[in-house]
Amino acid sequence: MTIVKTLIVDDEPAAIEGLRLRLEAFPHIQVIGEANSVAEAIALINTQTPDLIFLDIEMPEQSGFELIRQLQPEHCPAIVFVTAFHQHAVKAFEVRALDYLLKPVKLERLAEAIARVSELTSNRADKAQLLSAVAEITKDQQGGNAGSSKERSAEESAEAAEPQYCIERQKLVIQDGRNPIQLISYQDIIWIDAAGDYMCVHTQAETYVMRARLKSLIDERLPDVFVRIHKSTVVNLTYIEKLQPLCNSEYNAVLLNQKVLKVSRTYAKALKQRLLG
């Protein structure tokens, strides 16, 4: 089995230690270094040339995305983001990350990420594509070319119009073209929130990211047990524990797992009717 030289980058020593211990379950993963910052990571990459980096996103001074921007195509290892914040998932996939793991990292999900390493590390085209995607994101963040941004927006809208998923009778099928197809039972989905052309599908065990618009999903007739509570959120009624009234006829929906979701005034009446019968 080919040895995969691996670097862990995280500003939290406890996070590094926890991931390093989990990686001991994979004999072919050889941890060759640990870094607490982007600067330390760059120095190790230049001298150790790792095949794989487990990379935290939010770090002091420079983020994990800043590290990617500094990589050269010929030295670009596979990237697996490790973070406590699922809202970074969309951007992680935009820069062609191999995978995106939420802290605390579960051994099963870690195994899935490692299983994808061999394919990506042998594909130089993917590495160049990753850096190209980062450059495009950087250009957009800095203002970039207004015309080019409009063209990209039109292209993205056209892509979003194409069905990126299908809804079966009991399962939501998630496929992004790079990762294994995920079939999620509707009864396991707690809530879904949207951000532009992407959605985060939340279950008790995992958060899945799919490229699609919430309106398209609703139009495809989500099961009746799902109710819209905000312009960007739908929730599974069976997971609502109580409603807490706020000012202006708004509410907080407290879920069984104690997650709190905002119920806007627009959707509050319909939600109460569904809950009260």
C-alpha cells in the first residue's frame, strides 16, 4: 500500500492531537508534520512535499483558503478541510477540496475522505483546477471584472436551473459529481437551509451540501412533513419541540436537539396551523 505523506494544519493543538490519534487507524497515512499557522504550513510543504493536507479554515492571521492560494500546481497536495463551521462547506467545494469534515471528526467520515486520496493525488489536472478556482474566487472577492462576474453569474444560474438532484419517494439523492452519491431518508432530515445555489441538508449525524435552489426542491414536492419557516429554511415538523414567541409576530422554533431556528412573520401563521391541526 502506498504511503501517503500527510500534514495537519490547525491553530488548536487539541484538534491536531485528536486528528493525529484517529489517523493511527490508517497505516498508510504517515503524518510528517503539524503546523499551527499558514506560514508554518508553507515552510513544511516546501521541505516535506506532503501528498495530503488536513486543513483548518479559521486560523489567526491567514485562513486555510489563503494557504491554498499560495500553493503551486506542481506542489499542490490533496486538501481535506477540517472545521467546526458547516457554513464554509460551499466555498470548500468551490475550491475543489477533496472533502470537508466537521469537528469533532468521526472515524467513519475520516475513512471516506482517505479512500478518495489516491485518485486525486494522481490527477494533476484536478490540482491545477483547484488553484484556478481559488484564483476566480479571489478575483470576485476583490471586485474583479464586473462583466466577467456577470457572465459567471449567468452561467451559474443556468447550471442551477439544471436538475442536480432527484427526489425519490422516501429519499433525497445528493450527487456533486466528485463524491459518492448520498441517499438521505427524508425522515432523517431535520432541516434544510439555503445559500444561493447551494443547500445544507442537516441530519442528526451529518450535514450534506448540494448544489440546488430551495425553491426547486419545494417545487419537486417535498413530503408534507416539511414546512417553510423562513425564505431560506424548511424544517421537518416532527423535530420541532416548541415555539418561543418573539416580537413582531415572529418565533424561535426549538428543535428536539435544542437547535434554534428563526421563524419569520411571513411563515409563522402557516406553521402554527400545521402544529395545532
